Amino acid sequence: MKLNMHGELTRNPKLPWYSLVLGARSLKDITLESPLAFLTKGKITGITDPRILAAILLSIMVVLYVIFN
């Protein structure tokens, strides 16, 4: 792997054209800061927020488990 003038990694010419190596900047854009960052980052937008829907589904599953167990 080589660094270009922008400090990004370039792909190996022996690899196929579709196997690009991500540069340091683009790698930071697609990774999370921590494993639970998707839960703590950003505002809750309302009842349709995936975090709220997941909490509702989890509570329904717990209630059904208690009822049928």
C-alpha cells in the first residue's frame, strides 16, 4: 500500500479494480466512535425513531415472555 499526496492509501495494482483500500479520512467517516455511539448520538426525533421502536418491541417481547412462560 502506498500513500498519495493527500495522505490516503491507494490500492494495490495486483488486486482487482473493485477492491479499493479506504483512506484514513473515509475510514473515519464510516466507522463509529464507540460500539454504542448509535444509541447515544443524535436527537430522538419522535415515536418513529428506531431507538424508541426498538424499546417498544423489547418491552412487548418481555411482556409476552412473562405471560406465556
